[in-house]
Amino acid sequence: MWNWITTRFAELHAWTFETLVQPALYRFGFMNWDEQAFEATELFLIGLIEVLLLWAIFRPVEALAPVEKWDDRSEAHVDIYYALLSKLGLIPLFFFLLLTPAFDWLNGNLRMAGIIPPNLEDMVPALQSSAVLSAVTYLLILDFFDYWRHRFQHRFKTWWQLHALHHSQRQMTFWTDDREHLIDQAISAAWRAALGLLIGVPPVQFLTVTLISGAIESFSHANVRVKFGSVGKYILVSPHFHRVHHAMAFGYDGPAKGCNFAQVFAFWDVLFGTATFAEEFPATGIPDQQTGRDYGRGYWSQQWLGVRRLIGADGK
Amino acid sequence: MFRSKCFVLALVAAASAEAHIAFVLNSGDETVSVIDTASQKVTKTFRVGKEPHHLMATPDDAYLIVANALSNDLVFLDRQTGEVKRRLPNISDPYQIGFSPDRKYFVSASLRLHRTDIYSGSDFKLLKRLQTPKAPSHVMFDQKSTMAFVSLQDSNELAAIDLKTQEMAWKIPIGKQPAGVWMTPDDKHLLIGILGENYVEVIDWRARKKVKRIVTGEGAHNFIPAGDGRHVFLSNRASNKISKIDQQSLTVVDEFPAPGGPDCMDVTADGKQLWVTSRWIRKVTVIDLATKKIVKQIPVGRSPHGIYLYAHAPRR
């Protein structure tokens, strides 16, 4: 079955690339990008399938056991744009094109100085022989670094001004995962690129890890009454666990009160003393929204207000 | 008498077993597919390293070298079994590799990081790391091993590196996105596949002059000699065909269909079949050169690139 699926996908991927993408590359003189464009086409198609699957699975679950019921869901709709831009690869592609020359320049100059950045496989050769071991290891490593990136997003006030956009959603759904400020997304992309330079994350594992973590993180934002049980709650981030992180006031409000920062594995919070296993399913949002602070409703207004908060121009 | 017969039989069996093996580098999967060329089936697939793109035999034919670009290493395989015999680390981003005909130098083009490295051909000690912007992609030598020629894919140039001084001797502008480089048997002309166009540029490298354009097909890419000392095959990636070029008349004398983004090639020892990696469709395409028909498409891994037949036609 899996073989049948991957074969059909490979055919779709090849057809899309050869029919739509490669002729355009040739026509406009970008054939030196054909291998990268081939990979980008794959990411787009995987993203498209992922979005459809998430919608087909999580939306009915949200309808079946919602935490909150809204008569007017318009506030939630903007998150669909964020999700499509990220999951279909437009935002990742933008930052790939933006950051790759800088990181390649750094990498190339390190080598001119006789320094070849290390590969994790050099230190742990077993990773080279097992694809599963390699995927699990990179999932753990990337998630560990994402835990700390997320803590810093809350810890540093300047960074929080950007990340606040993510938390300003009061109608949190599975689409909310990708609701991020563009500058915040640039920092995240640079964070991961730096990690790639540090330990040499293989592209194939990066793709696998991104898909697995993306699905878990989307579900963790879903508007559903789901907990992962007395053991599971310590392992994976559940919708309940992450909702507590988004809880108005105590979930994220400053370094002293923040909790449940993990993205995929809940045990990072347990390990670093930031886990809170509250019983209730709290309301989400930022306290100053209740006193009238505007975080915007549309994509561009949210982006613009994020910049204003960043430079302290919104008078708050 | 019986023992000597057994010995002869064993030799025949060994030679026969040796003759039936092909190696394919799945650059998107970090793996090598080993194919039984008689049954045309994959017999095993194993992980080799991050982004294996090109491979070649050592000059003494003792091993097969796989260049793992992102792993920064060379892996030496047993040419008969595919068993990993040795892993040589600290080879910076080896994309395309080659030994000078006198075996003194091993040259590695680092496409991603814009460097060309010259190593000692005997012990792989780094002799020189040259900045060669932008995107050095394929390497070729003159027969006296005085020069290494490198196509610079992103700056549309051909570079010549003096192997004695290990400095850039000259660069000349060339067509859009030059890729494969091939030296004619008379050591007079360089053929360069122009990936961004539909032709092969012919250069009189001593005079540093373009002498002819051979129109082949869109996405002219890489070369492999037919083994008869006169013809060379060229893959045309975007037009999905292989051109057979007469190196004396510098004309296209035949064409063969090769769907799915043909890339690297090898010719069977009897000169009857051309084996081609089809990048976009995850297959190896086997072409009967007499009938011009595709006799088999063998599924392999993602983005198959380098290919090597144990029993191949002479490299001339």
C-alpha cells in the first residue's frame, strides 16, 4: 500500500515538475535552479496533501468535541492564509532564497580557513546506517532547539512583540500553528539554518521531521477537548497541554509565568521545569486584548502592527 | 586436472558475477541502489551518506568512490559487492570529482560553496582550495594533466586551473549554465553541455576560443563516451533525449529517447545498451542502442544521479 502511494506521488511530482515547472525554468533562464526547484515542487505537493489531510481529519474532530463554540468564526479564518503560505512552501522558499547565500558564504569561508563544520554522523556513525534512528534523532534534536527558541520568544521582550501575534488568536484552531510574524519566521528559519550548519541536518530528515512535527503542532492548536492520558501527556504535546500555554494570562505571560513551551515532545517542559498540567481547557488570547489593544484582523494589518510593536510605535 | 577445472569454473563464475552489477546514487535518499544488470532488478539498497551525487572508480580500479556532498566525505565501495570498505572524512562538499590522467591529482568541485579543491591523488592530502565562483559543477582534464577544466554553472563561464601552479589560469564566458565538460580524444576540443540552452559549446581550449555550437536538445547536460574512441553521448535534461555526437565531425549523428530528466549515463561493456539515471521519475532507464527502444525502466530512489556499471565500455 505504502509503495503504491509513494509510486503515485512520484509520478505526480515528476509530471508537475516536467509539465509546469521545468519549462518555465528553461524559458526564463533559471535551469541552474532545476534541482532545487524539483525539491520545492515536492515540498509544495506534500504541503498540499498535508493541508487536505489536516482539514479532512482535524476539522471534523473540532466539530465533534470543541472546547469553544463560536457563532462567528471570522477571527479564525485569517489563520488559514498563514497555514497555506507556510505549508505550501511559499514562506519557506522565500527564506531559503534569502538566507542560503549568506549561510553558504559563511560556510564557504569557514572552509577557506580550514574548518569543515561537523556532521552528527561523524560523531554517531550508527545514524548513517539506520534511516529510522536518524529521523528520530533529528526529530529530538530539532524539537529540543525549538523548545529553547520558543522559550526565548517569550523571554525576550523584543522577540515577544513579534510572537504576540501568534498568541493573539482567541479562536484557536488547527490552522493557528503557522500564524507567525514574517520577521519571527525569518528568525526561526535562521535558527534552523544555523543548526543545520552546526550539525549538518540532512535534507531528507529535515523534510521528514518537518512533516511529523508540523502535523503534531497543528493538532496541538486544534479546538478540541483532547488530552493524552496519564502517561502520554508527559511524552507528546496534546491540544490540552498546548492550550494551557496559550491560556490568557498564565500560559505565557513573561518568563516567571510561562509554561508548556514544547512543540512536539512534552518532556522538554518536564525536564526543564516549565510543565503545567492544569485540568481545565482555558480561554486563549493576550490580556491586553481585553482592554482594547489591537493585534489586527487581516494578514497585513497583523504584520504591520507587529512591526509597530517591535519599534515601540503603537504607544503601549 | 579436476582442481584446475574447478579453478577455471570459479574464475568464470566470479567474472560473470562481477559483470552483472550497476550502482546508482539516489541523491535525494542518501542511498545507493545496487542493480543486477542481467535480471535488471535492484538487489539491495543501502545508506551511504548525505547527497551522494557522483561516483567513479579509483584509477587502479580497486574501489568505487562515492562523493557525499553534504557529508563532506568520500566512501570507498567494493566494486563487486558494494560493501563499504572505507570512509574518508574532511573532503569538503565533494559534488563532482575526478582524477587527473597522470593520477597525481584528485579534483573536487564544490558546487554549493563555490570552491574547487585539489588533493594529492595518492593520499588525498589537500593541496589547494581555490575560490571558483560561481557554482563549479563538472570537471575535466587534458591528457597531459596540465589543466583541470571546471564549468561554472552560475556565472556562465569555463575555468581552467593550472595543476602545476594550482592557480586559476584563465576563465572564459560561455553559454547559460554550463554543465558537463568533455575532452575530445585528440585533446584539442572541449565539449561543454549548456544546460540553460539547447547546445554543446565546442572550445579550442589552447586558443581559448569557441569554435562551434552543436545543437542537441534543451537542457544539454552531461557526457559519457561510447567506448569506440569516436562518439560520445550527451543527456539533454529538459528535452528528454540523448544525443550521440561524432567527436571528429563535431555533429550529432543519432538520438535516443530518455524520459524523466536524463542525467548521468554509462554504456555496457558490449556497447549495446545505455543506462541512464532519470532524475525526475526515480528510475534508471535502459536503452537498446540498436533499436533505440527503452527496454526497461528500473525503479530506484529519489533523484537518482550518478551511475556506474561494473562491466562498462572503455572510457574513450
